[in-house]
Amino acid sequence: MSDAFRLDPARTAILSMDCQSAIVSIYTKNDQNAFLERAASVLNHARAADMTVIHVKVGFRPGLPEVSPHNKLFGAIKTSPQHQKIFEEPLGTIHPTLAPTETEIIITKHRVSAFTGTDLAMILRANHLDTLVLFGIATSGVVLSTLLEASDSDLRLVVIKDCCADLDTDLHNALIERLFPSRAIVLSAADFLKL
């Protein structure tokens, strides 16, 4: 990490993305308690530093009118009542360990990126936030898509690598080690706590 890199809490938002109960249990089977402990420590550190905390979750209206049958990923969810339950209460609730406080922002998205079809960009502009700290599930889904869109919007980016998870370990590692460093500062949870 560059010595010149600093986080200004007043201009930084931390995005906890797709950390819903069912998603956490599916993607972190072998490491769930450790994952949740790391992610909670990151959120608590951000709160203590007065950073803006934003929770992003996947959700749909009954019947999934937001989903086109042409969308390969979400179209499969639309045709499967079993998969839809993952995004409904109580499974679709943000995991209790990472639950938002009353004053924290919750954004419900209907696509992979936290930006597409949401008011995230407006919230960032309205609050003069130009730096994002990202973590969530999956590394190759919401983290990748949000990072690429944020990078193209000239936002400063940090990714908390051990608070991201993916079912494909090789792909996760390739993104964390090869792609993300070209667009973001990549830190462990422990490194973030030292900032």
C-alpha cells in the first residue's frame, strides 16, 4: 500500500454487499464464523471512524417484474421458486452479524452491480463521497461489477479481500491478486483496521 494513500472518513463510504443470510451460508460454508467476524470488525471500525455505511442487498418484487427472461443469471431465478426464496424474508435479510443500524442506508438492487438501477450514485454525490471501501459476496459478482462501474466513475476504491467470498476459489484469487489491484487498493481486514 502506498504511503500516500489515506482515507478521509468524511468522504468515504463502506459498502457491505449481498451479505444476506442465505448467500452468506452458501458462499462461506467452511469459513462462515471467521468471515462474519472479519466483516463485522470492518463495519464497526468504519462506524467508529464516522464513515458512511451502506448495505446493498438483492431483492425483487413478487413475480420478479424487474427480471428479463433474456438475463441469463437472474432469468434462472425467475423460473425457480426455490431460488427466489433465497431473496425473500427471512433468508434474504442481511445477516444479523452485519445488520444495519437505524441510521445506515440500505439499497436494494435487482442486478449484479450495486449501481445499476439504484440510487447509489445519487447518494454518493449528495453526500460528497468519492471513496468506496467494498466487500461482499460474490467476488466475481457484485464486488467485480461494482468495482468496475465505480472505477469508470473515477471513484477511489478499496477492496477488503478477506471479506469477499466466491464459490470459485481460483477466480476469486485471480480477481483479488491480478485484476482488482489495477483499479483499487486491496487490503485485508486487519490492514483496514490499522488505517
